[in-house]
Amino acid sequence: MTVMAPLWLVLAAGLTGCGNSDARAQPRAERVVDSVLPREEALRRFREGLGPVASLAGSAPSLDSLVARFVRAVSASDTAALAGLAVTRAEFAYLYYPTAAQGRPPYDLEPGLMWFMLFEHSNQGVNRALRVQGGRPMVPAGYDCGSGPQREGKNVLHGPCVVRWTDERGDTLAERLVGRVLERNGRFKVLSYANELD
């Protein structure tokens, strides 16, 4: 499929942050996870080579805006826009992971492993969305991100989100196209593009 290789490269660049040539910036299945490391040390190692961040770069000012931008990007098969809407590795390391429930007991997922899982599922979700809807007319028609958000420290998590759009025939369709959305200080980015498309 022609979109797979370019999309992987675009998402890898977008989700790992700019200017980082460290090999550890790329998620790798063969990396050994040292579960004996204290959480603080594991996070320190994961942050090596990443500049600290204090906010979500390129984020949307509202959930409405984020979903509309997402729908337009899928319709245009704009992989660069989709990568720009997603949380980067540095944002994950400095803003999301420190208070993430999965990084704390009883789960205690190491940051490298959590990032790898998030990246892989997100990449698969984007490819599915583009395979099924990419290049087709889509006019945003609303969304449903569940009964209520979940707070983790300064972060608010929304979703999974069912997105509605109108197609070229005027029909309104709905699919779970976005896994989770991260809100921080009133700004929004996609945490995961994992979805339920076949």
C-alpha cells in the first residue's frame, strides 16, 4: 500500500520531535525494558536527548477544532497534518507520562514500553483511517467522546471518540476514528489514533 511507508516516516518524525537523531527516539520492538529500574530513573533515561516542553505545540483551542482538523486531514490524506495533531515523544515524556495512570501502580508501565505501545497503535489507527476514508469528501458533523473526561494531574483525557461526518452523497456516517485526546491547560492534541475500523 502506497501510504504505509511515507506515513510511517511522517509519524515517526512528528511523534518523536524535531532535531533528535538519537536512535532511542524511534520506538523499537527489540529494546530491552529494565523493569528493575526505579520509575524516576526510567523516565530520566527516556527523556535523554529530548528538550523539555511546557505545553502542547501546534495544539487545537478546543475539542471541536481538533476533531474538525482531524476530519479535514483524513479527507485530504494529509499525513503531515495528522502527525502535527498528535502528541510528540517529548510531550509524552514531560507532560503526559508523569501523571499517567498506566505509569503508576498497579500497572507501572515503563515509559519506553508505554510510548512504543501508544505509537504502534496510533500508527495502525491512522493507516486504517486513511485506507478506509482517505481522499474521500468528509464534512465534519460532530462527535461523541463518551460520558465524561478523566483527569490525571493537569491532564484531562477524552474519548475514545466516535466521529461523525457527511460524505459526498450527503449521508452522515459515524466511526470511532480517534482513540484518546489529551487536554492540557485548555489545549487539545490526539494522544492515540487507535480506532475500530476494519
